Amino acid sequence: MTMHIGQAARRENARRHLAGRGRFVSDLALPRMLHAVFVRSPMARGRIFEIDTSEASACPGVVRIFTAAELNARCTPWIGTLGHFAGMQSPPMNILAEDEVLWTGHPVAMVLARSRAEAEDAAELVMLDIEDAEPVTDGAAALRPGAPLANPAARDNLCYEAVLETADVDAAFAGAAHVVEASMTFGRHTAVTLEPRAVIADFDASSGALTVHHGTQTPYQFQDVYSRHFGLPEGKVRVIAPDVGGSFGMKLHVYNEEMGAVAASLILGRPVRYVADRLESFLSDIHARDHIVQGRMALDAEGTILAMEVNDLTQVGAISAYPRTSAAEGNQVIRLMGAPYRMSDYRGRLSVAFQNKVQTSQYRAVGHPIACAVTEALVERAAEATGLDPFEIRARNLIADDAYPHVSATGYQFEKLSHQACLAKLHEMMEPDALRAEHASLRKQGIYRGFGIASFVEITNPGAAFYGVGGARISAQDGAVVRMMPSGDIHCAISVTEQGQGTETIIAQVVADQLGVTPERVSVTTGDTATTPSGGATWACRGAGIGGETALRAGRRLRDRILTLAGALVQADPASLRLENGAVVDATGAARITLEEIGRIATYRPDTLPDGIDHSLTVAHHFAPTGYPFDFTNGIQGSLVEVDVETGLVRILKHWVVEDCGRIINPLLVDEQIRGGVVQGLGPAFFEECQYDADGQLTNGSLADYLVPMACEMPDIEIAHIETPTGDTILGAKGVGEAGTAAAGAAAMNAVNDALRPFGARLTQTPMTPLRILDALDAAREERTDP
Amino acid sequence: MKHLLTTTVNGEQVQEAVSPRTSLADFLREDMGLTGTHLGCEMGACGACLVLMDGAPVHACLVLAVQAEGCTVETIEGLTETGAAADLQARFHDRNALQCGYCTNGMLMSAQALLAANPDPSRDEIRDALSGNYCRCTGYEAIVDAIAATASDRAALPETKAEAAE
């Protein structure tokens, strides 16, 4: 029988999008719906004296204007800390600014009108009297004694700090033959989902029920948040996430505006819609990264890595994001450093600093690109210092494929990875010797090309160690209800969600294989707390690994149920039966009864069944990961670039990825996850940056000013796989959504620096803009002429 | 003061009173219920709102509804119903050239316009033609592949069919 796990099945739900029949929250309109527009702080830091809404209130179409006094009273404040981040602080946050404004764009008033246009007209007439205060816009300065406070409700500007060290790290550096160092800066960027954040909160006062149509990855998390913060019974809160136009981690955080829509709907008893416009997206969607890192690496004379030491300053907003915090990013940066390498000693220091900018938090590949870029830049410098080839130094230091299980110097437990096999495969794909020869000959014509590589690990399939242990009400388990319909078709309702990755497709493939049917006979429902069981949903690369395993186990329980019933119907031992091609077959492979016939009898003629037999063809199953705290994946990427040394422009010529995500459920979807991920890594490496001036004004908050990667700048991406299934589950799948993003920027930076090597120039800051490349060339020139 | 707009949308003549400031995108989405046209930036940078106006792709967010007076407007829903882009849509599906689906309308419009003007584009020409279409999910390669495959398919068609496909 054909197995569907492993097949490149197309996405059934893609057909709707191709026909223009996507159903996004931003497409939805409800009767009596009001449109919300927020009046925002024009300055990064200040004290509110007066908000005058009288003129705005008189505008046509305006139904209500809220300020903090009325709206915040409906909502308990949220605090973005986690218990396992010892000593972490974050002041409480509520919907609208009460006295202090804390970032440019901080909502201070909410206008509700019959149309968006009318609400915008009125919002312009809300008069704000806010006294300017000095903003904190530099994380390093923020941590100096006596620095002004980014948030007056905080003790100081240090949100969180942590140190991770082994006993012998100083001795390792003292005894090293080589020590290489790097100071690196990683710009602040943001998710720029093409569909902005969108919510419609619909409170029905007659029934006390709140329904929130919410473009999010995590409907259950928001069901809990809305229930607790608005004092509603959980059973009265329904969150529906229909089609979501991109999320990438950005749409699972709590935002002032969504909470505002819910509060307004509760007060007014009418549906309230908020859809961010693009400027608002830049001013309110979480930003990502924003790190300043100093790293050094100790090596022996043969080029063996002995130790690393790293200081990461993560610069966040004026509060820590809720409920996942703004500290998880930095925490993962210091824990992922050097992860692919056999390295016995390590010290990582993390400082997380408040600033008067948009809050930062988890975005695709949390912490990974930073840890990878620092580690791989140091490895590259180590190769230079020891005279080793980039492939050779990695071959000497990567954890050997036969050396598992392995515990990293930062405490991560690796079950089984395949770094060496990936490195060998990448070497075969890239043919570095040929590239080098070509580059040497092109240099004679004034063409500067370079390649770079970067090994990585990716954290996937997280258990409760991520958030649950810290007290966050974020589910580490998922649930599925699988049922056979009277026709013999199968339906699966599952808690993992779809944002275009292909979640529903792979769940259908997995369930189909357990029940001996084709995936076409399996329909899948996701994204609605009223119709699917509770679970963590899709984030941190858990959809395939944890969601897939949940579906597999649920499918097997239904299979057993069907076989028991079939045994009674055909007078056979259920243990001698199995499901194949839509029927129950015996040991000889002969079909004994079809699923359709079982469905018919169980549904319409249960009177003909033997007494006492269970004919319920619905099973519910929940699964939480056990075994390793995370299932790590691994891989390596290569980048080929050409740098125009006159203009600083970079052409990205080619990108390679070798990736090991364990069991591949659908190779078509896996490869497209990798490609999309790579481009989300290349974007911030070359283009994307939220630029702030010294006053804390975001100066490039539009798609004309904030550069995103476009088709003509992106390369073709060649992908290969090694498959090392995890033994933690029956399915053996790990995650893949963040792998591309984890190492693409690191490989690209090494490639740019390889191209600039003849000039002695080196980039240490992202994005690697033409200006920064020219500056690096200038600096190298000055150093040569004036040593 | 509303203006009485008469225009042809997906082959149907419509008359609707619209505010002078209403964009074509808002008119299509809110008044006509044609939500397949998406809004990503409302400043003509992302391409999610592309529609065909008198056969040429335009940003529906930058065109006022009143400017469509007497024009023919075709949206993704219309293109789907006529089958004019059915082969392109099928290739996008085969190649998984979409993930969240929010950019897909615009990608199809750009691709359709490109292939009408240049039936045999190189990969670079395809990438260039998509220079005003932002996709956050795919990394673009699958979209380029799908458009290239459609071009080959159409080239292999007998001439009459190829013309009909336009």
C-alpha cells in the first residue's frame, strides 16, 4: 500500500487562495461592526497632560472615543515576565497609555466609528498635550548608572540578565594557541507579514459570549488571555483564526490594539474591528533582534575549538512582551552559541535593556541567527588564524555523527544530529575548489566574489521547558479529534494551526496512513477553539513534530476502534485485520469490509451490531512531547555573492542548504519552508532595518522606506536533505520552519567577507547595506595607508 | 457627496454610489464583496491589490474608484471564473508557489500580464516582472518556477489555444 507520509502532496487549501477565496480576518464584516482607529503618541517618551476628544467626538460616524480611564478599567494589566527567568522585571502594561507614553506609536486614545475612514478623520482631531521627556534609545547607555528610565515604573533599565558558564573557561582561554574576537551588531527588524494584524471582537451581551476573529497562530493562548484579562469564563470565549496572511511568530503576542478591540466590544456590545495599516504595523508589531554582541573563541594550535565567551546586549522595548517575554530571544542567543561544535568550555552573558522603542519579541528563528552569525564569524576568523580551509576547520570541530547523545557546553542535549554528513553533502554541492579558482580569475577582471558557509542547529518540538515551567499559560501539548464519518471519510480537528505552511496537508497525510485511506478522504479543521481540541498550536517548529505525532496517535486509536468493530462484523480476530485502501483487510490482504460499510452500519443500523459493542467512531487524543526537552535539527548553509566594490551593492548569486529535520512528511512543503526561511534570513542580512533617530522616531515605517527582499534580489536556493528521525516519537519528525532563517545571514556575511578579503575589509553589522560595505572598504584602506 | 459610478467588474456592469475618496480596492472589497483583492501597504509598493483595469495591471489601492468610470475591471474572482489563468493557477498549485495566499492575487496578475507581453521570459525577466510584488512566505523561487512552467506550457499549445488563453 502507498504510504502518504513522505509524498510531495500538494496543498488542497491552496486552491482557495488561487481562486481568490481566501478567508482572512481583514475580509470579514459583521452586522453593526465598528471600526477602530488608535490615536498614537507622536513622541517616544513623555507625560500626558491632556487628551481633548471633544471636536473628534462630534465628527460624522463617530460612535465613541475611549481614553485609558474608561477602556483600561475593563482589562487587567499584563506583565511580560516568566518565573524561570530569575530576577526579570517588566512593568505592567494596559491598553492605552495612562500617564506616560513609552514609545512612538504608543496608543493613547481609541476612536470607534462606522467606517475606517470616518474613524481616521476623527482621530486627526483628537488633541494631545504631551510633555516631551528624554527618551532612551541606546541600550548600552540605558544600562549606565544614572541613565534616565525608559519606563518610570521599572526599577532600572535592566529587564533581565543571565550568565551561563563552565568551570574552566578562563583556563581554556589562558592556554589557547589562538584567540579570535568579533564585535557585532545586529539591526532591529520586523516581520512585515503581508496581511497586517487583524482582529474583530464580537461580544454578545445577551449570551455573555465573546467571539474573537483573530489573525493569530495561537487561538487557545488568546482564549486564555481574553478570559483572564477580561474576567470572562473560558467557555464563553471563542477565538477563531481563519486564513492568516503570514505570522512568523509576530501574531502570537499580546498587543494593545487587539486588547482594545475586545474591551471596546465588551463595553459597546457591538463587533469592533481593528486592522493595522502598514505604518501602524511598523509602529506596533513586535520588532526582532537588536543585539550588540562581543564574542571570542579559543583554539589550540591544530585549530580545535576549546572555548567561547560571549556578551549579548539585547535591546528591547519599554516593557517585555506578553506572555512570552522579550528575554527569550537573548536567552536563546547565549544558549545556541557554538552549538554545532565540540567545545568543552563556555561563558555567555546576557543583558536585556529597556528602551523607548516598539517592544521586541519572538520572531522566526528566535535567537538563532544571532548565535549562528557570531559563532560562524568566529569560526571563519579561526580558519584565517590557523590557516585552515573553512570546510576543514568545521570538519575538525563539528560534533561527530557517531558521538551522540551529546550535551553542549551551554547545556543543550542533542539526541542525534548529522553535522558531518551535512558538511560533506554541502561540499559536494558547492564545489568550493572550483568556486575558488573562478573567483581568483574574476578578481583579475575587478569582479569580487566570495562564498561563506554556516553550520547550525535549530530548536524544534519544544516541551513545557519553554514556557510552561516559567508559569506561562502556553500549552506544551496538542490535541486531535479524529472521527470516521458515515461515508467512511475521515475528519480530523486538531489544535495545530495553518498559516500556509501546509499544516492541514501534512496532518491529512499522517492520518491517512494510520487509517489506510488516501489524504483526499481526510478533511482537517484547524484554528477555532470551539471546534478543535485545546493545544499549543503552531510556533517554535512544533506543528509537524508535535501536531503530526498527535494526529498519528489519534489516528491509531481510531484504527483500533474500527478494527474492533470490524472484527465483530466479519467474525474475525481484530488482531488479524488491518486497514488498507479504504477497507478492512485480513492477513491474506483480502478486503473483508469497506470503511463505508462500517460507517453505514455503525451510524444507521447500530441495532444490527452485537450487544454491548462500542460503535463510537470518534476518538480524542492529546500528546505532549516526552524524552528530550527539545528535538534539535541541524544543517549547514552556503552563500555565494558578488560585491561591487565601487557601489557597495551585493548580488546574491546562489544559496545552498543541507538540512536534517528528521522524518520528512512532505518534501515539497519542507523545501518551501526552507526557501522561505532562507529569504527571511537574507532580508535582515542585507536590507531590513527599523531605523530610529536619536529622538526615538522610527524613520522608515513604510514599505517604500523599509526594504524587504524582493524577487529580483533573491537567488535560487538549492536544497538537500539528511534524514535522522527523532526516537522521541513514532513519527520521527522534527520542525523545519526556522532552519532557513537560522543560518542564511551567517553564511551571507561570511560570503561578503570572503569577497572583501583581498581588501582586508570586514563587515560586522547587519544589514550589510551598500553604505556599510563602502565604510568597511574605506576603513580597511585607511588602515593599510596609515597603519 | 457621492458619485454614481458606472463600471464593468468581472464582466458585469455595476452602478454604485461611491465617495470620491474611496479607492478602487475599498470599492471592490467592501462594496462588491470581492475580497480576493488584498491590501498590504495602501501605497502601491507590495502588489497585493493588483487588478486588471482595461487589461493592464493597476494597484487598486492607488486608483480611485471614480477613475474606473467606464472601464472594465477584472479581479482574481473574474480571472478564475473565465478560466483565463487556469493553467497558471494550476502551476502555482503544483509548485506550491504560495503559502499564506495573501500575495497570490497580485502574483497571478503580474504573471498574467508578463506572459501576455512576453510569452517566453527568462528567469531573470520573471524575477524582474515581480519586482513590485512582495511575498514574505515563499522566497519567490517557487513562484518563478510556476510562471516559467506556464510559459512553457503555453508555448507548447497550438496557436489558437494560446491566443484564447490570453
